[in-house]
Amino acid sequence: MKYPVKKNSVSRLLSNAVGPSPIGIGDVQGCCNALDRLLDKLGPIGDTQLWFAGDLVNRGPESLAVLRRIMGLGERAITVLGNHDLHLLELAAGKYCPEHDDTLDDILSAPDAIDLIDWLRYRPIVHYDGQRLLVHAGVLPQWNIQVILGLAHGIQTKLRSKDWKIFLQSLRGNGSNTWFNSLQGEARARVIINAMTRIRFCDAYGRMEFIAKGSPNTAPDGFMPWFDVPQRRSADTLVVFGHWASLGLMIRDNIIALDTGCVWGGKLSAIRLDTAPQNRAIVVQVDCSKKR
Ligand SMILES: [Mn+2]
């Protein structure tokens, strides 16, 4: 299925005087050049919110510049924490977990690094406006929208507390991949964070698989995309997410996937997050350089 770019529709879409729908933007991952070109093409956005699907930083060449650009958008920018954003927070918390292709030094060595990190750790894990849920990777099938908001609130409270470094240092490895209501403490936090920032495939019971990163037709035996689990309890809410570059742009009635692989030489996409599926056209898309 194709989603044509409507070249002359930007101003019409943006001039919607009564409660304009937000515009969703996929994983930027330090690609500031692509972000700047996308924002230029969007033009003045007025009161329209830009919803970033997380992973603002890492792997790309200009993580610091991306962070400053999005901070500069003020309250018009809504962004949720992705696994790479949390990785940066873990490094800032003093946890020794560098990866060889990290590109986060410009942030960590910035003169105002403390302010940058504080801004980032106050970003939510999920954002919900009553009609749409924004989350970096996805949610588990057992969770309805109320449960999701409650679990995310618990994590956000920890990240915004004075003990945020201790909290992040306590989270180790992949941890458990399965949700139980009885989970407590670090194990509970780990599963919530893994689901919301890393999930792609899980089984019918919500057991997560963290190795496969391919398209849905490469799902390991017994696993499926998290959004395809039968009787998923959040299926009545529009869920907007990124994280899954090999899934690409996917628009269904209750799903909008935004990661079109900018950092891998794909595209950076901006999609109208309209509640009416027929209005979810691409607003702007820019090509990204393969050279990172
Ligand atoms: Mn990600």
C-alpha cells in the first residue's frame, strides 16, 4: 500500500483551526541535517504539536545538535524516551555500558551536559492525549491503556527523582522478558522499560524476544509483532511508535509506525496523526544520507 506525499496539502493540514492533530516524526538518532531539512519543509507549524517517537540520539553524527533543536521547539515538541535515550541516561548516571558505535560524547562532554541530561530524563515513557498513545517501541498485550499509563508513571517518577542514578544503575541486562502482575522492584521496572522501549516481537502470552530485528515475516517461530497479538488490550487505542526500522512506515486503523530508517540511509518521515485513518497522509519526508 502506498501513502502518497500530498505536495500542496501541508498548509491545508496545518491550518486546521480547531484542534489540529499532532504530526508524528520518526526516530531521528542524531541525524540533525535530516531533521533540519524536515522542519524546513514543514514550515511554520503554529500550535501544531510535533510528536517524536523517541531515540532522538545515538548512532547518527550530531546527537547534541538534535537535542538542542528539539529542546528549542519548547512545548510544541512531545517526545518519549527510546532505548538509545535511556542508554544515554544510563551513561550519564555513571553506569559502565558503552557500545562501540555510540555517538554520545558530544552531549556528555557539553558544558551544559547536566541541563541536557535533566531535560531528557524528564521526558515521559509514554504520552497519551485521550485519543492517541505515543510510545517508542510498543506495549505488552496484557496491558490496557489505564495499566500502561500507570506503569509508565511509575518509571517516570523514578527517572525524575533525586535517586535517578541509583535507579538506572540497578537495571541490569535484558532481565526477564515476561510480565507478571506480581513483579516487584527492579525486575518489574526492567520488564516495563524493555516493553515500552525495545519490543518488536512477542508470543501470544506477551513473552518478549529481543534478538530478531527484521521485518514481521522474519518473526521467530511462535512469535509475532507485538501489535498482532490476538485480544491485545490496547487495541482500541491508536498507538504511535518508532524503533522498528525494518518494519518501516505502517499505517493501520489503530497503529502508526514511524521509523523509516533515517540513520540507516532511509528516510525521516512526518505523518499526520489524525484519528481518521484516511487523513493520515505523509506530510513531509526527507531522504537521509547513508554516510553517518
Ligand atoms: Mn529504538
